Amino acid sequence: MEQKHPEIEEGNPLEPTIGEQLRLADFNNKLERLDRAELLEIAKLLAKQALVTQPSAIRFLAREAAQNLVNPATSERWMENAKKISAALKDELQGEE
């Protein structure tokens, strides 16, 4: 059985949820109180995520999805790769703090 996001009943799963929009509004409110140096640091982190990390993750997931359609027996390899990526991203985020 497919689990659904608790805020999504039907429709387009790409639509932002109420919770996501509230988190964005909260983030924007917090940005209003930051100084220039803090804003610059956040802008650099968001740019890295949007221009480097996210596109590479999408390419990886698209390739894995295509391979899984051809050979469903590769799900174990996918999980191993997902764990490696998760660990790498966590290490990278901790290194930037």
C-alpha cells in the first residue's frame, strides 16, 4: 500500500502542502531579521543546493529509476547507494557548520 503525505489528499503531488508553505513563510520572516553576512551565507548554501546538489540527486534518482524499471532486482544496490549518499550529505552539512 502506498503511503501518502499526511497533508495531501488527492491531486498533484508536486503541489506544495500547507505545512511546506507555512515553513517557507516562517523562513522568510526569519530572513527579515538577519544581517548581511548571515544572508550571504544562507544565499551561498541555497545556491549550492539548487545548482549542484539537487540536480545531481535528480540525475542519480532518474538513472536509478530507469535501471529499476529494467531490472527490479537492483533494489538492494539502490538502498546501498542511497545510504552512501545520505552519509555523504550529512558529513558535508556537518562540515559546513
